Amino acid sequence: MTERAPVLSVRGLSVRFLMPGGRRVAAVTDAHFDVAPGECLALVGESGCGKSVLASALLGLLPANARTAGQALLGGTDLLAADERTLARTVRGRLIGLVPQSPAAHLTPVRTIRSHLRETLAELTGVRGRAALRAAAEKAAERAAFPAGHLDHHPHELSGGLAQRAATALALVGDAPLLLADEPTTGLDRDLVDRTVDELRRHVDEGDEGGTGTGRALLMITHDLAAAERIADRVAVMYAGRIVELTDAAAFFGAPGPRHPYSRGLLQALPDRAFTPIPGLPPELGDLPDGCAFAARCARATGACAVPPPLTGTVACHHPHQEPGTRAPAADPLAPETADRA
């Protein structure tokens, strides 16, 4: 069987912010990942780790003091090298559908949600005529569980959850090959979280019927691990601007579990698991240590962690939890006696 080309292929994506006084903030460092047709990749991590900066880089929405490096291929377009005209006319909405993190800020305050949907439908789908646009807008709203009775409301009249559903409805209109959902469940109760992520999953699955290799894909940025577990095929864990683990969702949430100590800490912090927080705080992105950024919070850290670990296979860690059937490495002479090697 021929391997299917990825919808999105990211290689070495880095983002630096140039600050006053010559200081540089390393918001994203050397990100590598693919998103295949029919796949949902969940990018998870604590707030401030660089997830949304990565999303903004893909869309060309970074501020003027940002500098990017690397490559992000979507079809024949390198998103990092594309000019604003290309991004505005051929990428946003058409190649990438965005569910933004702060939907109210992306909605025009003087226009109703129905007006937003009508304009988007006319631009991206070619639907014309008042009656046809009205019906299409109501269908688009229903798809994202947005109540028809609120279509004629303005953004300021909506709750945070309704604004989120309006943004989701708009993102799904163009049936873009890549759906980028940045915290799509913010402000929603658990039932609506499940319904929203199920609709995002359905959008991907329906676009990949027949396995033609030209289907849709979903990159979901979230701190909601329950939502990620519900729909993700793979999970990428980000810490202090770096992807530290990239693995199958079934193995991540089930057995054998994550291999990176930070990834395990995220899961163990959940109320339905150990409900144990990770000690300490993440480092400032403008003042990262020379070695592993997680070492100061990690019970497995040793002297080897003074050097940054490469992402080899699925995990970037000098002392990852071992895969079943593998032998643990020899003890580090600088390791504390209490270090857990299990």
C-alpha cells in the first residue's frame, strides 16, 4: 500500500520574539511533526508552553517582532514562507479552517452571527440567494450546536460558550483540508465539549471516506486531556517551546502510558487519576536553561540532563520511562540515590 502524503508536514519550526534590549524569547524550538489525511493530532501542554504561538505561525498571524525558521508544507504551500496575500486569499479559510482560542476577539462586534455565516458561506462555498444563504447558515449553525434562536444576536450578546460554538461553525464552513482548533472547548460544559470534539472528528472522518489520501486532518491544540483522549489518533506533548513526546493516543492514555516524565505528570494531575500536581513551575521562555527545561521539576533528573535531549523516536528525554520488554540503561553516577528507574 502506498504511503499517504501528509496534509501538513512541519520540519524545524522555530519562533523567536525580538524584545527590547536585544533579548530573545524562544517561544517554539525545532518542532517536527506530520498530520496525515484522516488523522487528529492533539498538541497538549500547560498554558504558555508555545502551543498557540505555533498555531499563529502556521497561519501567518505572528506579531511584527517574531522571527520564524523551518518549513511547514500544506499541499504545495510553505506556510512559513508565504506572503500575506497568499495567506489571506488561499490559505486562511480555504486550506486551513481556524477555531480560535479567543472567539469573541475574532468576531466583528457590529455584525450578527447570521451575517458572519452568510458572508463566509458566500465567499467559501459560492452559495447565492437570500433564501439559500439563510438555509445554509442555519445548517452550519446546527452542525456546531449553535442555537438558531441566537443567530441574529451580536457577539457581545453571547456567552463564552456560544461564541465558541459560533467560531466552530465558521471554521467548518469551507471544509478546509486542515482544521486548526486552538482550545476549541473553552467555556463549554462537558456535554458540549463532547459534542464539539465529536463534530470536529466527524469533519475529518467524512473528508477521508474511501481513504483516497486527499482527505482532511485536524490539529487540535488543547489542555483538555479528556477531549484529546476522546478524538485524537496521536498526541504531541509540548513543554517550554519544545515537543518532548510524540506518540499514539492509545498508548499515551492507556498502556504502556507516556514515556516522558512530564507527559506522565500531566496525566497523573487529572482528577480521575492520581490528582497529583507537577511540582514547581515551567521556566520562562526568555530564560530557558541550557539543558533539559523540565529537569528542575523532574524526579528522574541527573547530571546528564544538563545537555538538551534530542527527540529520538517518540520521546526527548535522557531518562524516559522504558517501553515494555526493554532494559533500563546503566545507572548514571551523578544520579540521586532516590531516582526512580522503573
